[in-house]
Amino acid sequence: MASSSFLGTGWSFPPTFDRTLGQVLMTSDAADIQCSLQILLSTRHGERVLLPDFGCDLEPMMFESMSTTFITYVQNLIQTSITNYEPRIILNSVHVSTEQAADGVMLVELDYTIKSTNSRFNMVFPYYLTEGNVPNP
């Protein structure tokens, strides 16, 4: 079934399958953009063979100290990745919250506007800083 979404349609994230229909569940519009941002933020450089620079590559930052320099670097890294790989939005701001750093969590807060609809959205992406929170491969 073809979608008429002008913002795009893609696989849901994580990929989910409907056994009764024998299809992959799809996501469209603003939800598709949010899934794309989640994928972009959680992907390491080199993970995608045909797009080796895709992603934010936050994993090497896992054990860094929470300094102003570190936070600025992470914000710039995220901004560059979104500018390069998510053309459907205008990134209004990136805020990195380290309030939960003692618990091993860095919160990345995005404020963005979808270009074609001029609709404003926000998203909070939790990034786990300690090795005990990294999923096993």
C-alpha cells in the first residue's frame, strides 16, 4: 500500500512486523522524522557501510568528564549530523543536560521545526554514559 505522506514514510523503529498482514509496520510524517532522529543519534560512524559518516558517534564520549568544552563538542557534533542527514527539519536548538550524569545519563534535548509544515517539535534522547548501560551486541 503506497503512502501519500509528503513528509516521508519509513520502517518503524525498532523494526516491527505485523504477522497477520505479513508486513513491516511503517511510520509516517512527524513520527517518521522523530524515528530518523533517534536512529541518527544512536548510530556510530562506520555502522552504515554505504554512509560511513552517518550518525553522531557519541559512543567514544562515554567516559569523558562533563566539562563545558565536552558539552559544546557534543552539541556541535549533533548539530552537524542533523544538518547533514535530516534535511526535512530546521534545528532550532540542541541542549545537553548533565543533571543526571552521576547516574550515567546525559539527556540530549532537541527543538526543531519541520520545514514543509512549519510545525515545531521537541525530542529528548537519553544517552547512557556508563558501560553497564550499553546493550550487549
